[in-house]
Amino acid sequence: MLFTEKDARAICDKLLSYVKANDATVAVTSENYSHLRFASNAFTTSGARENVNVFITVWIDKKRGAASTNEINDESLKATVALAEQLARLSPVDREYMPTLAKQTYKPTNAFAEATSNISVTSRAKTINDVITSCEKAKVVGAGFHQARGFATGSATRNGNFLYERSSLVSLATTARTPDGTSSGYFLRNHFDVAKLDTSRVASEAIRKALDSRNPRVLEPGVYPAILEPQAVADLLVSFAFGFDARNAEEGRSAFSAPGGKTKLGEKIFDERINIYSDPWHPELPGSQSAQGGLPAQKIYLVRNGVLENLVYSRFWAKQKGKEPTPGPVNNIMESSQPAVSVEDMIKSMDRGLLLGRFWYIRGVDPRTVLQTGLTRDGIWYIENGKIQYPVQNFRFNQSVIELLAPGNVEMIGKSERVGSSEGQGGNAALLPALKVKKFHFTSQSEAV
Amino acid sequence: MTTSRRDFLKTAGVAAGAISLSTLPDWFSSIVAAEEAAANGVDKNALADVALSTARKLGVTYADIRINRYRNESIATREQQVQNVSRNQSFGFGVRVLYKGTWGFASSRSVTPEDVRRFTQQAVEIARANSVYQRKRISLVPVEKVVTSWKSAFEKDPFEVSIDDKIQFLLSLNEAAMKTAGVSFVNSFMGFVNEQKFYASTDGSRIEQYIIRANPSFNVTAVNRTTGDFQSRSALGGPQGMGYEYIEKHDWKREAQQAGEEAVMKLKAKPVEPGKYDLVLHPSHLWLTIHESVGHPTELDRALWMEANYAGTSFITPDKTGKLQFGSKIVNFVADRTQPTGLATVGYDDEGVPAQSWHLIKDGVFVDWQTTRDLAAMTGKKKSYGCNHGDSWGSISFPRMPNVSLQSGSGNTSMDDLIAGVEKGILIYGDGSYSIDQQRYNFQFGGQVFWEIKNGKRGDMLRDVAYQSRTTDFWNSCDGLGGRTTYELGGSFNDGKGEPGQSNAVSHGCPVARFRGVNILNTARRS
């Protein structure tokens, strides 16, 4: 059972009543989590977890200590507060201490569905049986992961702030492989409302991709024009919106740093149609009401019309620099300023290039250009004269995100869809479009399927 | 047969040189007592009886309960300031059942007889709901019943060392790193984990384990503000299955100072020319290549497509056992859950199987897999190698990697000896960027520090280096191994796998090793 607002407030109040420190922030979270995995067209593991966590951070004469526990009897709560206070007494002064927030006013978001949080294990079993049955009918071998989570959090400060909010998330990922192991397809979608998760689409798309990827041809690595489906964009970019840190940029260690100790704020860094923003109240991707330790979240643009409009200032760094702290980001939305182009029309417009469905094992190589390496996986096709010609063996890529989105490289932008990165197992939701780009850098062949 | 944490400390946990409980300040003792109160206020054996009898009544063929406490401490600093000091603990139980050949699992932080019964019922309900549609019944190979306790071989419990000492250590490390002109930033970190695990199963086993691990690290950055360039150098010493003695025995300050010097040098280092090079790889680098290219493809669950949706499968298929020439004849890999100071070293795995040691690669040939009780049953094996692990009381246990280590060469070959045999090559220290495909063929690795090798001698520092290869090509190109004196243990505190994702701590030992004709990229050049 998730904590109600009353439950959360009672625990926060109790914790604050135990605090003797000058300042404190406390939080209590509760979670319902449930999952089901399948592989080789059979159920594998399935389970559920109920947990709570209590987090306490205190400052005594600006000296900071933090502790947490998942035991919520009075004795444990008192001991955890005492532990945080003892750690604070032993610590040097926190030079970045900022007084906790006084009472704030939040505008609620709608990010919770009860049916997701308390998912029916019998209906989920049937849903996954349907997915496996589809795989069996198509003579492919299915594997996948269904998860559902409800989360409630209450947080409070010694200076009078309190916030309670709930969120939920459900996702289904499916991989379909041909029995000989030479072809594989994948599809993943998530939502906060289980009623809006199209599980049959997930299954049918994974199966289609597996069947369409049979008998791949080997192409030479190199620079190709490419169409990235929303899943591929998510795999590459889903955490990008959280890398616009002002302090890193001003300290000279970010892709947004400029020579001479400056930043690229105000510069046109991306194609002029690209907008990257955060909107807590987006109906398809509702985010948290609070950003950066309790600031009421607001809609903010990081990139507008290709121009770097905002870097993200923490409360501490904002004070140092005489700026306002940034009320976000709390989610990740990329949209075109121009009408969206469908993936089908992108294909029709392409003389020669590759269609990319998914990327895998993406790791940073050079933070100066956000150069990432990784591999294509579960679907890559060669396009010529406006038509998909044949599937292609996978590649490793080394691609700068800054160069990918740069003016002159982006040709077309699709409609933004709710997706999540496959390495993040669908948990890190974002609204991202398909992209057609002039250059994508493949550096070696990958025979993996 | 519950053994309290205090009993552990009395008997062996605080060995020579460590502080005893009697010397601790009153406040600390009272908090330790409060922590223990919850853990030891429950009768784990009685709770296990509730879970296992409830599960049996509901018709399961197997059940286990894990009642675990996890303690974490972390301290983070930058330059001359402390960013975070925190201690966290998590206590709860998880019940795993096998009903009609189908797994079910349920877990809660509420460790009471009523909730143990309720969540056991829930685990069976989940298994029953899924069993209606189950196609392939899961079974387990047997294991001998055991009632015992085990603790990892630490000398000094880090949770008994004062926070002040730890802070001062990190700040002095930062000071050492900042000594070199041109160093702009340093971040340092110290993390410790204590796992107190109880396991009971319908096999009759009851096992308690007490495990300590240490994870110190730092990162030094040099920025050239005029050009907008920046380079960093991270610690070479990785996490270990040790106590605070690891912090005291390793010369961290010297390494931090060296890291500062090398971060500044990297700004002016020579960009590497792409092409084929021989590589001499230090253990601080090679452990990660071993992890990705040897550790993961020899996981049997991957080979059986159990991880196809996420981590992936393996280029090694069961029919290649005993046949695949994985590496050159000098290449021997041993999986070992008994390895001293190993991060994956345990007494027993999370389904009651004792820790073991066995060859994965022998004389270059792939010979065996990492297994659990269900994987062993699927493949007709009679016993499990004990690779089952859950990262929390709230996580269902599943196949995880043991320590996997490359065996040293038989002689006294030194790093200089290996370098002497290279005309055009690169010497690499430290782990950097890493990426490998879902079947573990194609990989790309960076590093921390790169030195040119010319005509048998170490030359100038290089930068922007990454190598890309194919697993079997790479290991078959290995033609030189250092002797035992060059052997070091690296490792990861947080190896991710599974859905939902779970973390595993795992070590990989190796000597210095040489590889011929590996493809090198310049990561700063793009066409």
C-alpha cells in the first residue's frame, strides 16, 4: 500500500520533531513494484516488492549529515535522525549549504494511475500469454519484461515546506528472435496508465522487425545518411536533457563550455527546428511538481529553435553567479518547430541511407563533444531510392550528439512519441521524435544479433 | 542459529589494529545498538519456519526466504570541501517459490510473522497466476543441506572507523591531487557496504553471511580555459572485498598526486594516429575487458537466451563447450567465488550452493559455464556452480557473475619484458569508456593513461585512444603474460544485469598482458 498524503505528512512531522539541528529536510517514499519476465516463449521470473524509505539530511552550524532507513518504527526514526546529526557534527562546514525552502506552492500534475500501481497479476499473466502466443504463431522466440510501479513521496523542510505526490509507470519490452538466432526485433513502450499501454503493438512490432531482419547483408562501416526511429533517438538522447548543468559549463568541463571561460549560452548549437524543453504538466509525459530539491517546477526551454536558451543553475550555483535557480528540468521533450514528418515519408525522401531501430550499450567517449559509442541492435535496414531494400548486419558507431543535432545535419524531424531508453528498461520516459540526418558515423561491423 | 552482528565483531570482525566496540563513542554504540535491535529483534529461524511451512501448504516444490540487512556508507568530497556524508540501511525479506515449475517472488520491508505469511502467499499467487500459461517447467538440481555461517575476510570493519578520519583522508588525497599546477578540480569518494544475509530453504539449509566491501575512488580534471579543452584521470585502484585496511594499505595519496600530474600531461599529450598497434595492458585496465568479453559471454543464462530482451545472448553457444578456441594457448580463465578479497567472494550463493572455483577457459579453449540450480537442470548438469545472487532482500535472485580472472604466466615476466617485445605499441593504464555488443563479439575500450611504445621502450604520452576488436580475435592475439608479481585484482561495485536491473559486485584479476595487432581509433577525430 502506498502512503497517503496523511501518512506521509505524519512521518515527516514525526521526523522533524526529532530534529535538533538548525536545518533539515526529510522525505519518505513508498513503493509498490511488480514485474514479470519471459524468455524462450515461457515465463521466467516474476515478483513483487513493497518498500518504504526515509531520508534525513540535517545541517548543524552549516555542517551536513545524511542518513536513511527503511524501518519506520519510532525507535528507528529517532536513531536515523540522531545518526544524521552525528554525521553532521563530524563534518566540516558545507560550503554549498543553502537554507531549506520555506513553504512553496505547487501546481499538481497528473502522473498516477491506481490501476498501474495495483496491477492485477492474473490479467498481466494473460497479457504476457497473448504476447507469447503471438510469437509462437509467427514462429519466433519471444523474450520480454513487463513492470508496473506505483510511487508516493512526501518531503518536508524544517523551514515549513511540504510536498506530497504520486506517480506510476508501466512498461513492456519484447524481443523476438528467429529460432536460428540470425534475426531479432525489439519494441518497447511505457506509460503512467496501464490502460494506455498498447501491449499488442509492442508484440507485433517486435515480431515484424524480427521477420523483416532476416538474411541481413554486410555493409562497410562509414558515414551514412540515417533515419533514427524514436526508440533509437531515446537510446541515444534520453538522458541528454539532464546534462545542461551550468556549473560544469562555467567550470570549463562541458560540451557547452566555450573558450575563454565562457559558455555557449545564446548560441545556435542545433538545427533551428529543434526545441528541447521540460513541461511538468504535459498530459502524455507528466513530470514531478518539484525540481532541484523542492522548487516548484515550471515549463522551461533548454534549447529553443536550436539556440541554447538555458543552462541549469542549482540553488547554490545560482546564488554564486547572481542568477535565479532553474525550476527544472523534470522531464525530457524534444519537438520540431515545423510540422512533423512521418518515418514513411522520411524513407520516401531518402536516396541512400540506413533506417535504425535501436541502439545498445551506449557509453560516453569524449565529453567535449558528447561523443558516444554504441551499437545498432534489433533492426537496421538499407534504404535506396525511397524504399527499404534489405536488412543490414549491425554496426558499432562513434557519434557526437552535438554534431548529430547540429545545423546542417538534421534533415527531417518526426512526431514526438512517448518512449524510454532500452538500456533504461523503459523507466526513463521521454517524448522524442524520429530524426532524419545527413551523417551518422559507423566505425566497425558488429556481427551480433 | 542466528549469529548477531555483535557476535561477528567479537569473534573475528575486528581483528588486529581495529577499534573495539568498547572504545567507540557512546553515541555510536547507541546507534549500532538501535540498528541491531530491528535486525535481531526478529527470530529469523522462526520467520523462516512461517514462510517455508506456508509455502509447502500451498503446494510449492521449492521455497526459500532471504532476510537481509544492507548497510551503506558514503562520503563524497571535491577539492577542500565535503559534499556528502551519509549512511543508509535497508532491511527486509523476500520469499521465492517454485510452483508448478513457475517462479513467484514477493518481498517486504515489514519483517513480521504476519507479513512473512502474507507475502509468501502473494509469491505463490503470482506463481500460480503465471503457471496457468507456463510452457516450460523450471526445475532445480539438488544441493546438500547446510546449516552454517560465514564472514568475508576483512581486517578492519569500515563501519567502525570514525567519519572524521575518512573525511581527513579524502581531503588529504584531494590536496595531493591539486599539487600539480594546472589541476582544476578533484572529486573523491569512499563507499562501504555491509551485507548481513540470512537464507533458509525447503532443502533444510540455514545460512548466515556477513560481507564487507570497500569502494574508494577519485577523479582529477585539468581544464585549459583558453582553448576550452579538458582532460581527466580517474583512480586506478578499484573496489575490493576488503575492509578499511584497503584504504590504509594502498598508497592513494601518491596515486592522487600522479593522477594530477597525468591529467595535466594529457592536455598536451600527442594525439594517437589511428591504425594497428600491439597493446600492453595493465591490470588496472584489463580487468574491464575481461569482465565484458569473458565474464558475460560465459554466463549460461545468456547462452540459453534467458537475457535476450536486455543484456543479450552470447556468441558462445552450448555446442561450443570444449571446442571453441576462445584465446591463445597461454590464456586460462578461472571463475572463483572463493578468491581472497574478491568482490563476488561468498561462502554460499543465494540458493544454498557452496562457493567454488572452476575453469571457464583452459589452455585457450572454452570449457565451462557459470551456472545456477535452474540453469544446471536445463542443461542436464548434476550440480550448480553457485552463481545465484539477488542484490537486495527485495530482488529475486538470478544468475550473476562470479570473480573471473586471467591466470598469470608461469615465469617471472615483467611489464618491461613485455614492452621490450613491441616495436609499435601502446601501454594502457586504467579503465575508461567501454562498450560491447549484445552477444559479446565487438568491443571498444578507452582507458585513463596511454603511453606510446616504440622499439621496445615506453615513449611519450598519447591521448584520445580507444581500441576496437572482436572477442576471440583479441584473446587469440594474446602472446605474452606477466608473472605472478604483475597480478592485480580490479573490479566493479555495480555490474548491472537483469530486469528489473540488479547490481552485482565482481572482481577480475590478471597479470600485465600483451596483444598483437589491435585496431586503434582516435576518438577526437571524426570525418
